[in-house]
Amino acid sequence: MTYWQGLLLGVVQGLTEFLPVSSSGHLVVAEAAVGLTTPGVVVEVALHVATLLAVVIVYRTRLWQLTRDALFGSGSAWRYIGLLFLGSIPAALIGFFLADFFERAFESLLLVGVDFVVTGLILWSTRWIRPSASRQEPSRSGAFGIGVAQALAILPGISRSGATVAAGLWQRVDAVRAAEFSFLLAIPAIMGAAVLQVPHLAAGTESVGLGPLALSFAAALASGVWAIRFLVALLRKGAFHRFAPYCWAIGAVTVTWALLG
């Protein structure tokens, strides 16, 4: 892996992991267009750890508060942790029982294009939702629903952050709180994705180079932190839907390419 390749992979991973445009969908399109792939499992794990660390950095105060309050027996803290656990169940179940189905989805460029369009529709549906609402956290059924949205986002082209934040907004959860729940819910999801790759580390025999790997990690971390903060700022302004035209555009191009190719 070259330094330029490491920088590009890191920036793309950091931005698309958290902005509502689907990192997996962009990876499929980039691979088909220019042959850009993650050069080995070692890099995949490093990028997952970088994006995980980005969430921890941005929400470190909230994570510390939850940990401290839970240790002191706070009912509200344990309730919130329970909601995160509940929201993590769908992705865990679907990832375990339907792994082969979702892996095959990555082989269909047409499906990726359609999913980009679906993501755009999901984002556009939040246009008429007020950026500030009365609920500070989802209900139990709402948390599970957000978890279902996260599970469906395993499909390439469906944005995880887009689907989960939109699901929170549909429940009239405050926009900033909806983003917080979405990104904290990403911690076990990203961690699980990284852990699943660990058994394959031995197979990643290709030398990626410590320098390019470090650059890729730093780029993913920095761009991930920026992407989270940028998205939250847009949510405060009620501008979450502004990503929809981009998703429709890349979806239309991808579908056309798949049909003509």
C-alpha cells in the first residue's frame, strides 16, 4: 500500500462511515470504477479501530457520564445502556444468520445503485421533521426499530447513520440526541465488524507498510471526528435531508452504469 492509497482509503472511510452516504456502497462503486480495494485485512481492522476511536473521542464526555452513573446505580444510565443493547440485537442476529445473503449483495452493482436511491428517500423524509423535538431518547420499541434500521444498513448503499438517525427523528427524538444514540450504537457494530476480521489477520500476508498504515489510520480518525461533528451541526439546523440529492445522483449513475455495463 502506498502513502497516497493509505491517505485516500482513510479519508474515504472516515467520511463515509459517518456521513449519511454509505461507506460500503462507496467502496463497491470505487472498486468497480478504479479497482480501489482495502489492501488486506490488517488495513480493514485498522480503519475500523480508527472510526471506533473517532466516536469515542467525540462522545467521550457522554460515555464517561454513562459509565460513572451506571457504576453508582443510576436507573436512567442503566436504562440508556439497555436501549443501546436492545438496538444492537437486530444487526447481531441478521449478521449471524444472513451473512451469506448480505455478502452476495456486494456483488450486485445494480442493487447498490437502488440502495443509494433508497437512502436518499430516507434522508428526504426527514425534511419536514423539526430539528428539535420533545423526546430525549427513544422508547424500547423505538430503540429496537433503530436497531432494525442499522441491520438493514448492512446492505451496501444503505447508510447506517442515515437510516438510524432518520429512525430516531421519525420518533420525534431530539435531532442531536438521535445522532448521539446512532453513533453510540455504532460502537458495538464497528467493534463487531473488526472482531469478525481478527481470525483472518493471518491471511493478510501482503505487506502494507507501517508508514502508510499509520497514515491511513490517522486520516480515518481525523476525518471521522470531523464528519461526526459536521453531521451534528447540520442536524441542529434541520438540514439532514441535504445529503439526499447526492445519494440520488450517485444512485442514478450507478444504476445506469450497471444496466449499460
